[in-house]
Amino acid sequence: MSARRETPAELAGRVRAGETRALARAISLVEDGAPEAEELVRLLFPATGRAHVVGFTGSPGVGKSTLVSALVGLARSEGLSAGVISVDPTSPFTRGALLGDRIRLSEHFLDPGVFIRSMGTRGHAGGLAEATLQAALVLDASGKDVVFLETVGAGQNEVGILSIADTVVLVLMPGSGDSVQALKAGIMEIPDLVAINKRDHPLAAATRADIRQTLALGGGEPPPIVLTEAIRGDGVEDLWRAIAEHRARLEPGGKLAERRARNLAAEVYAVAAARARRHLENAVQDDPELTRLLDEVRRRALDPLSAVHEILRKVFHIDDEDDSDAH
């Protein structure tokens, strides 16, 4: 006789109690897009909003994982619990990451006050950004005081993931012109903090000046720039202090609440758009009439906007709003 399956309500209760095995189970359900995952997140959501979510982005090899590991250690020394979500948009099992920088997080694996999870693109039925949002909510509901999100690069996918963070830290290396160009190109919004790692490098000061000049172009007050040496821990306390100060600046006047409300609204739109796109693609693929419309566009027998009108009308029962506005 098989054991009775745990209900979402029972699992939610164990997550709120901070049980590590329940956390692992809950995030696995979220990753797999399991049917009970939505009910679980719905039950946990009222218990969220307390954790400070800190996002880290930057090119591979700049020392993000080492910095996060050092910050986890500082948080624990202050009696704070921590969660870490390491996001790899290319693969769920990147051996280079596991054998390189990210292995430094292993020193916290046996600490019951720390929960660490790596997430990758494959296996996420709802999309990586959606799974990351839900995983962060689960960690928040479990009572974690601070949740670190670490992602590779500063492309649109990573920016979407970081949009759920209260504080965004861009990690650079001295001489990393690619990251400066990314800022100039507007690929990533202006971060809340910039950490230049490997501060003993001869180009550290020049990189800071270049970054400061680039950020000044955005107008307003530029974010703080902190020089660190993650392996030795130099400057990490300064970064930790800057992260805390950023949250402290947001809290007066409801700015933190406004930012979170804006982020959550953006996530609702993003998840809805992603699901609508998947539904649309499946509907078109399964409908010979809609497939024929695409073929006519390819043959230039039908213009794209006419095809859009027909597809929206049949799949979503949406008439062309532009036409209705024109009358």
C-alpha cells in the first residue's frame, strides 16, 4: 500500500515552519511546473514580503558566487538566515560553474540556516524567470531573512529574473569593457550597486572611473561603487553595508513597498504574456486553418497584420482594437 501523498496545504505548513526537506520539495514542484505548484504558491504568498531579495548579475568568472558566499557568511554571523538561488540560463548542470566559482558556496551546504538551489533553463515548464520568481517566494515564505539571486550575464532574460529583487548588484572585473558596453547599450537598467571585484588589479581604479562616468549619463544620483576582493573577503563588509543602506533608503515613505508592488505587477504581466504566447503557439500548431494563414504570409499571399487579426480573433476572441478605436 503506497503512502498517502502530501497535500499542498500540508507542504505549505512545513515550508512556513522552515523545514529544509519541505523547501526542496516545494521548489522542485515549482521547477517542474507541477499542477499542485500553483496551489502551493497561492497558499504561501500571504506569508511573503519579509525577506530582502538581493540580485547579482555579471559576466561569468567575475566572482559573483564567491561574493555571495562571503555575504552569506556575514549574514549568518549576524544571526540572519539566507537562501541562494543560482540561475544558469544555459544549463541546469553546468560543470564549469559547479567545479569553479560556485563550489565556494559548498561551505554553507551543511548549515541549516542556509538553503542553496541551482536552477537552469531545461525542465522549467513555466519558463526560467517564472520558476525563479516562485522559488524566491517559497524561500521568503519559509522565513529566510535574505534571499540572494545570482544569474549570469546582463541580457534580457537575466534582467527579467532580477526584476523581482529589492536590490540589484552588478559585479564587474577591472578592465571588463564588455560590461561597460552593456550599460551604455541599455541592456541592463542602472543597477542599485556596483561591485568591482579583484580590486588589487592594476586597472581597478580606471574601471571604477569609467563605470562612474557611464552611470552619470543616466541622470540622477549614481549608485555606489564598491571595490572588493571576494576570495580574501576584502571590501565584502563594505558591500554588505551598502546593500543594507540601499534597503534602508527605500523603506521611508513606502518606497520599498512601491518598488515591490511595481515588480510584482511586472511579473504578473510577464508570466501572463509568456503563458499566452505558449497557448497561442500551441493553438496555431494544432489548427490547420491558422497554420494555413502563416503559410499564406510566408508566400506573401496575406499580409502579417491580417493574419494577426484572424489569429487573435479565433484563439483569444479578440477583435482588432485599432479598428474599433478608429470608428
